Amino acid sequence: MNPTGWVYEICRRPAWGNSCPAHAAVAEYGGVRLALQKGDTLKIKLVNQLPQLDPAKVNHNTDPGQANLFRNPTNLHTHGLIVEPRAPTLNDPTFGDYVFVQIFNSANGMPVPQTTHQHGSNKMDSAEFRINIPRNHPSGQFWFHPHIHGISLNQVSQGLAGIISVGEVSDYAHGDARDTPFPDASVRHLILKDLQVAPGGPVQFDSGPVDVQPGEVINQQDPGFCAQFPADSSEVREGSCPGVDASADGGTNFSGGKWYFTVNGRTFPKIKVTDADGEVWRLTNASGSLSYNLQLTDDDTQKPMIMQLISVDGVSVNLPQDTTMDTMVHLGGARFRVVQCPPLPTSRFHSKPVCVTQMVMMPSSRTEVFVTYRDPNTGAIASPGRVASATFKMAGLTMGSGDQWPAVDLAKVHFHQHGARNHIAYAMDIRGDALATMQPSGILDAKVPYASAAPLRNGCRPLPPGHRRRIFFGLADLHDDGTFGLGYEEVDQNGNPVPGTQLPVSQFDPSQNIVCLPLAGGQRPVHETWELVQLSTENHNFHIHQTRFRTINSKAGENTPLAVSFNKTIGGGMLQDNVPLGVATPNVPEVMDAQNGVCTIEQWRSGQCTSKPVVVDIPFSQVGEFVYHCHILEHEDGGMMAKIKVVPSPNNGSPWEAMNQMPW
């Protein structure tokens, strides 16, 4: 079949030029890790050598402003880094983490000027990026990938993704038996990528059926490529599932093709755990649209094994000792199946340990877990017998009325842990950045060092006290299931929409900032409350650049991480940069019969559709333009994205002085 993936070829740039020294480049389909430390400056020259695409295989090539997509422009987004989204200036031509640029390969022809919906400035062949990692940045796992609106799915699904680490796990993970940092040698970085390889013949694209070559990668991924579950026990799915014929239902005949699910670029690798104290797994979902439902199943008992959750989306957790399991579930956005930890002396731990047996990782999610062999009856840490193994697997997952993702075994895990444990007796002791980032010196509370006072422009103002923003996830055209979009309104302290702020569900318009807000007085981060309203009967995945957020609940106690009013002494509990949204429940038949399973805003208001908003507290600490969107890239490319702009406060003094100058 010989599929061709796209990779980042990476080398250290010598001081005397821009070319990679001979034999110095690394190009791995599984992904390269950029290992950074706090205070580092990441300098990248991104060179586009991607091939031209067949316009008939580019779903959004005929969208407004997108006529150049088949020329395969690219750019770079350092996903999860809390860094400046900086545009070039005359004095500094480099980009920060700025996604409004398109880098074209001149071998694919010059881009044609676009009169509407131009998605950023055009650069030919290469562009320079300079990204400063703040010294108060959290330690954790992040990643990098292209962010070209319209073909993000194509490029990520073809393989363009790598991981970034900042600091070390030992910065926040210590032993409970001995107060020593967890050894970095026992940290495993696992990047999950999937690749659909066609058998050849006609494949359904938006433009209609188009012939593909045997072994060609389907980068506009089809969730119906293979059956969700094996036909019977004879079908063994170790790292892949076989293509099926869906032509009878108007789909594609993928019989003879394969859908590969790789771990670090390998199909069904064997993982050998040898450290008696276990390992930390840093997991990244680098898929374009696929969501993973992950568990580690004991091969003897066929029961899911307990793992300790230590970090979510690159920020280590921090939970008070009285945190309930229900609170843990809500803090994690229902991404984890939280279970009771084996008995342990809570006085030993800075943060209450969180035990999980299942993790739903939607596209872009990162999760860090402590993995070790455990007694199959009690779940307590134990020494394995002569033979102990488990299967790291993806259980089948259905996204409401939408996509169905298949069940596949991802890796075999062998536990060869013998000898005395030196660090861990009951659980890992976490000193979480979910608390540290929100302290006076933390990145989500400290003064923004590069921000200086500037007058506010029209349309850019802080939310009045008690107000919040409401974002709707739906379709711009209910009769076209590809017109993914976002709606917006401001809500007052009584829960009523503020007149003049309401925008209908619309597809992404790069010329319009939907949200504009200033920092708090003294150039400190400002907190806002956002309501995320799901209008669809299939799941979406909210993601915002340049920051983190915590889920909140108006019924939560004041001294819990879920409290609406933020308490610095408690911290954020679990901080995320993406969160799954549930599904809307229609109460009238026309939603499913005539509206592609998507409600209108009016139907939601009137109760014809039931959908409980996900409410989040977002601290904004970076100045510039960036985006929020659904990180299912099929949905993002289809228009479910919007621009936001954060500007300096008009006052460098106290927050109270600044508030007195604001036009409420």
C-alpha cells in the first residue's frame, strides 16, 4: 500500500546559515518532541515543501477566500502554550504564535489574490517564528500543528504534528514514600495519530466521487471507513481496522484499505514497564477529528486498570483534600471516568489524588497519567507476578448523532517491575500548576510584562460586573450540514441577552473580531465567564488559544475549585484548553427531520431544544489576536471558529482605578 505521510523535518539551525547540516535532520511520522525549558526562546524557520493538492479532493476550495487551498499553504500553531500571539512589525518581522499567516510553496504556483475572507497575510516558501516561553509558564505537555483554515484537517490527518514539552514532570510530581522528584527517565511521551489508507478507486468528496490511487491517504477523513466494532472474535484489531464497503448507503467502498492507529508512529507497539515505581505517560491526541476512548485493560481479568491522573492539557492538577468525586468529574469536563482510589493516607499529599479507569480524549487533548501494576482485586499498587500484561485500547465511541469511532487495540503493555519501590507507596504526590499559575507570580495572575497602557478603541471594552459571554455551536444553514458556525451574545447579571450584542450562528469571518476585551488594570490578567451552548445533536469540542479555563458551577460551594468566584488559595483544580460539549436534546421533530439534527437559538430559548450550557471561567493574560473554535478539525475547517482580540488596559495603575474609567 505504501502510504505517504507528511512530516516535519527538523534540525538545529546553525548560527551561520539557514540550511540543515547534512544528515542532521530528523523526520519522524510519529512526531518530533521539542524539549523546552521555562524562559527559553523558540526560533523556527518554517519552510513549506508540501505538494500541491487535487482541487477536487479539497472540500473547502470553493469557499469564499479559499481558492488557494489546493496550493497547500501551511503555518504553525504551538497548541497550549500561553504565549504572545504576536504579528510581525517593521522592527521585528518574526511571528509569535500567530495563525493568521499562510506560507505557500512557490513550486505550487503563486496564490491568486482574494477579495473576501482573506485568511491572513501570504508569505512565499518560508516564515520566521520567535516564541518566548515565559519563566512562569506551567511545566507540561503541549504540541504543534498547522492551523490553515479549510485544510487543517488535511494536513494534520496526513501526519503534520509534533509535541512540545516545557520543563519536566519532576517539576510537580514527587514520591509519597520519599519526598523526591519523580525520575524523568521513567516518563514516556505517547503521541496518537491515525491514518486512513485507501485501496484505490472512487472516494466520495464534497465535489463528488474522485478516483484515488491504491495506498493514497484519505486526509478528509471518513468515520465510516471501517465498522465501529469487529464482526466477530476472529477479527483481531491490533493497531488497525479493515476498510468496509459503504457504497450501498451512498458512501465509499474502502474494502481492502486500512485505518491505522499509531502510537509514536508505530502500529501496536510493545511497551515494557520496568521501573518498580511505574511510569508517567504523557498522552497527546494528534488526530484531526477522531476522539479516543482510552483504557488500560488487564489481560487476565479483562477489567480496566486504575491510573492516577496527574495533568490535564499541560497543567498539573491541584485539588483540596475534601474534593468530592462528583467535583472531579465536573472539573474534568466529564472527560474521565473517576473511581475511588485505593485507601491512602491523605495527609501525605499536597493535592488529593485522582484515580481514573477511562479517558475520553477529543482532538487536541493531552492527559498525563501515572501507570503501574496494581492488584486486580483492590487496585492498590503491587508487584506483578512472573507474567503481567495489559492492553492499551480505544473502546468504540459514538459522538451523539454524529461520527462513530472504532474500537481498536493500540499497544501491548508488559509489566516487568521487580525490586523495591523507591518513591511511590500509595500514589504520586502532585504539586499542581493549576494552583501555581493563579498565584500572584503565576502566568494567569501576574502583570503581563510586555503590555503598556493604551486607549480603548470603539467596540473594545470590559464586560460590566455580573455580565458573561454566551457562545452557540450550530449550523449557519440548517439545510447544509457542512456550514458549521458559532453564534454570540452578551448576557447581563439577570441572565438576559444584552440588546445589540446578538450575532446569529455564522461561519468564520477572518475580518471580524467577535470579542474584544482589555486586560485588567495594572496590565494584569482579566477573568471572564463564558457559557458554551450546544445546539447540535453531535458532540463538539471547545478550544481557545493562548490561555486555559476551568469549568464552574453556580451551585458549587465557595471554597471549591468549581466556585463561580475564583479563590486563589484553592486554585483552578483542573485547567483545560479544550472541553467536550454534550449534545442537545430536541423536543420537536423538525430538528431531526429537517434541520440536520441542529437546533436554532430560538428553539433553545423556547425550550423546544434542551441543552445545558457548559460554563467556564477564562483568565486572559496574552495581548493580541487569536481564535476560539471547535477542535474537531472537520468542524473548524467548515467554519466553527471566531476571532478574539485582547488589548492592554488603558491604565497601568490599580484595577480599581481602571474600573472607574470604564464606560459601563
